Amino acid sequence: MKFVLVDRILELNPGKTIVATKVLRAGEELFRDHFPGFPVVPGVLLTEMMAQAAGKCLDAEQNPRGKAMLGKILSATFKRWVVPDEPVVIFARIESNRSDYATAKCHVEVGGKMASSAELFFVFVPKEQFAPGYVDDVLESYLSGNAAQHE
């Protein structure tokens, strides 16, 4: 399983809000063990989806402070099971956005109904600590496509 838990960005207001999607396919190995006979998306992966989406929202600002990284899960709630092949829509709203940290309120919906929510705390890692030439393909795909629409 690739640990990229955002397939596509649908809407983005850098540093403020993001709407994204993800589908975990039934063939993913994790569903053999979580849970046998009753496969569901683990809550930790739903939380990671929200963190990755909110991180992309912060990174889209292209701020020199660094790349947003999840520092703390302030709260997480799970309201319904998410099963393989269900399209998940991820929403994140940045609540505070400072030079050394940020917070976000997020939720995941399936079929228009809330499945999970979280409040997340982010720190920033200097870009020079990442591999040279590192690029977030999902974010870059959205930004380049969005730029092409406005030319």
C-alpha cells in the first residue's frame, strides 16, 4: 500500500481550506486483517487522510517556514464504518496558522454523511531536510492544472 492517502484535490484555498478525495480499494492487503470477514478502513488511516489533506492546504501557501507535518492529534472521533471502495471526501479548515505551528479542523464524509472528524496540530519541517527535488505530486498536479485553467 502506498501511504499517499489523498488521491485528488477538488478545491483549495491555500492556507485556509481544502476538499480532497481518497478511495482505498478492496484489494489492499490491510483489509485481510482489518477485520477478517468485516473489512473496514482503520480509523488511523482516516485520521492520516485528514492530516495529509490539511498539510497540503498549508503547503500550498509555499511559505518558507517549511513543510507541514502532523505534530499532534488533538481529538479524533469515528461515527461510522468506512468500507473498501467507498469514495471518501476529506474536508479541512485551517483554524490557526502561525510561523511555527498551525491547527486544523477536519472531517471525512462518505455519501454526504460524516464518518470521522479530527482536530489536528501541525509543525513545520525545513524543506532542506527533505530529499533534493522532493515534490508532492498530488498538490503539484492540482496547482499546475489550476494555473492552466486561469491562463
